[in-house]
Amino acid sequence: MKKSVIFSFPSFFVLAACSLLAVACNNSTTTEEKKSGSSDTSTPAATEAKAAEVMIAGTKPDTTVAGKASFTEENGSVKLQLEINVPQLANKSVAVHLHMHGDCGDAGNNSHGHWNPTNKKHGKWGEGEFHAGDIGNVSLDGTGKGTYTLDSGIWTIGGDSTTNIIGKALIVHSGVDDYKTQPTGNAGSRIGCGVIEKK
């Protein structure tokens, strides 16, 4: 004679509850794995670009100088975007350099000489030897406004002492850089100055 297996009413609900609990636990584990990003197909986040800027003001009472320069570091290169306005020198050109110290006192003379951490000769950017601070000449239009852009692979924003532009002074000179005279380029007096700060 066959024996019949009979589940009592409470036993049936206990078995059903255990089954549901097992399924819920399994789903929970899967969900947690997805949240933790444990999959091998995940990609690293993009590196955030660094930025710095400098506001340029005149150093002499008889010459109006105003401007701004922004620096952006991305993919191993720093891009400079410079805008200056020197109304008294309209239709001329002025030299712009980075100087060693971020101090615009004494009409910009407290910034000392060109920033030259690798002890190079003064020259023209990208040609032979040149200082890390040898930016170059900026042409001014009929109202005295000028713009200049430069991409540098030898500058950083917050890197080591041989590349870091933070805390350096940006100097606007009254004349043009001849790219030959050592160590200044015979660029004239310092008529504008500002200190580069990290944004």
C-alpha cells in the first residue's frame, strides 16, 4: 500500500517562505555586484582638467594696462589664452614674459628676472634655447587690444618646481623682445603685472 505524504497547512507556508527567501537573497547578491561595479568592462573616470588665471594691472601711473590670462592643463599640455589692453601703445607690439617671483611690487621689479628653471639662454619660444618664461611679442590693434595663445608641453599647473607656473608673475613690457639680448630680450620697462593663481 502506497504511503501518502500529506503537508499540513502550516508546513506548506514554511516551505514557500523559505523558497521566496532563497530567491530574494540570490537577487540581492546580483544587485550588489552590479552596484559595486565589479564587472571587468568598467572604464576609469576621465582626468579632470586643471586651471589657473592671472589678472594683469598697470605698474606705472602714466600707462594704462589691463588684461587677463587663463591657463588650462589637459593631456600633458598647458594652453595659455591671453588678452591685454594697452591704449597708449595702439598699433604696436609688447613683450610678455613669465618672471620668477609672484610679486608685482616696485613697479614689477620685485618679480625679478625671467622664469628660467632649466638655466637656458633667452630666446624665442620653440626655436633653439629659450627660457620657460619666454612667451613672446603680442601685437596690439588700433585700440591697444591684443590676444595671444600658446600651447606648452613644458609647463604644469601644480607640478614640480621646474614646470609649475603657479605663483609666477606675468609681466607686460613697454617694448618688443628681440629674442637675442641676454637675458632680457631688451624688451623695455615693466608696465603690467599679475600673479598666476590656481582656480
